[in-house]
Amino acid sequence: MRWTSAACLLFMLLHNPAADQEQAQDKLTVTHEGKTISVLNRDAHSLGVFPLLDKEQYNAWVNELDRKTYKEAQNASFDAGGRIVEGKNGYKLDRRAFLMKYYTYLYETSGPAVIEVPTYPVYPKVDTELLASLRSKQIGYYITYYNAGNRDRSHNIALAAEAIDGTVIFPGERFSFNRVVGIRTTGRGYRRAAVIVRGELSEGVGGGICQVSSTLFNAADRAGLKIVQRYSHSRHVPYVPSGRDATVSWGGPDFVFDNAYNQPVLLRAFAGGGSMAVSIFSSDVIEYFPKKVPSISHHLPEEVRDITASQNPGHQKKN
């Protein structure tokens, strides 16, 4: 094929190695903690009319940078000995400061540039001072009992108790058991409990969780917290008095309550040695309205074998 002089000139203009090299040397590199997280050309967000930016493209890019750099703060918590462990700050992309740096690169400099992402601190919602203040007054308490020899069910109860332990519910906030405890899967450490309490339906994986939610319900109700959502089993379960249970299932029934008080409340939960206990604390200035809730006897609930779960390990039913 023969090239005309005009075609050759057009090819040279469109495929100028020097221009390509100049463009490559004009890139912006964005880093976070010394690592490159994005590289782009100077005109990546240009509308073609200097100095206007395509805000939609720019915002989508910054949203991705925000996702890559965000670090969630860690609330203060309790260790195994009941001592308070200090929380840790997180951080988030400072969009205004980043935009100023980006404008400087576009309009005040030439050649390649590097921007280290500016961030601002994100502080824990629950700090050590708040946790310490919430241990002064117990406003609710409840305890239930289970067969510690049923290892799988005992393990699930302890795992769910650990998930709610240390939760702080602020005034006007809502507590959801399913949201706080999360999905019950083997990947999250839950076990299939083939032996269950009579009257209780097995969740397959996570059997025994309903005893945790039922214990929490009675403690929350005794503390006068506003019960928003609660479902009972179709049959009586013996680890709480009749009608005092709260069945839960992932994707199904949930146990939900609101903190209508003017002070935060703290949940402490522990399961071990055959007993499941929930205590609810607040500050010493709280004005609360407790309710009378019947206690349960120390008699261990009767257990039965879940034939369906035993014969078909992949089958899961609602708890």
C-alpha cells in the first residue's frame, strides 16, 4: 500500500512518539501511606473547555479514592478480664484539601506530580471515658441455663454472646439482634447443633442462638427499654418462662428494641459453664423505669435430637 504525503503527515501528528512521551511524563500519581493507588493523565477529567472539569467523572474517581483510603475507627472495648481497652482512631479522605492539591497540579504546575492523599481523623464513637461512665449503674439483668455438655450448642451461645457484649446503644438509637450478631455461618465460627432444646426450632448452623436473644429480651424488658420487635416460638421453650422468649433467624424474625432514655446503655453478655447472662448498665444519672420480669429456675431444659439436621447436614431451618 502506498501512502500519500498528506496521509503520512496525519499519521505523524496522530502517532507522535515525542507527544506520547510528553503525555506519559505529565501523569498524576496519587499515593496513600507511600503506596500508589491511582495514576491518570492531566486531561482525564477535562471537558475540553479550559479550565472546566467533568465533575461527574471527577467525583466518581474521588469516591473510589475515598473507598481505598478509608479506615474505620475502633471503639473502646473490654478484654477478657473486664478491663477497658482503648479505642483507635480511623481516618477519611479530606475531599476539600485533595481538591486544592488537584487544582494546583492542573493549573499551577507542569510535568508529572505526586499527591499524597490528605486525610482527617475519624474518632471512635465509644471511647474509654464513656465506657467507664456506663459501668456505674446496672438497670437490667437476666440469666438462663443450658447444658454445657452439648458442645456445639454451647459454642454457638458463647459466640453470639460475645458478639453483643460491649454494645453501646445511644439515646434514640435502635438495637437489632440480627444486625449486631450478623449471619450465622460456619465461616464465622458457628456450628451445626444437631441436639436442640425441646420446643426450639434449629437453625441448622447456629443452633442455640435463640437462647441468647431470649435472655437479652428479658434483660432489656426488665430495664424498661422499648421493645419494638419480638417473636415467640410456636411452642414453649423451657429456658425462659412461657411467653418470654424471642426467636430470631437470619433473614427472618429479629429482636429489636429502642433506647428511649436520655442516657446511653451498655450491654454486657457472658456465656459459660452452663449459664447465659446479660447485664445492662448506664450512667448514674439515668432515670429509668424497670419492669418486673419473672426469673427462670436452674433446671436444665430438656433436649432432643434434630433428626433432619443430623441426617441432612446441608439443610438449614429457622431457629
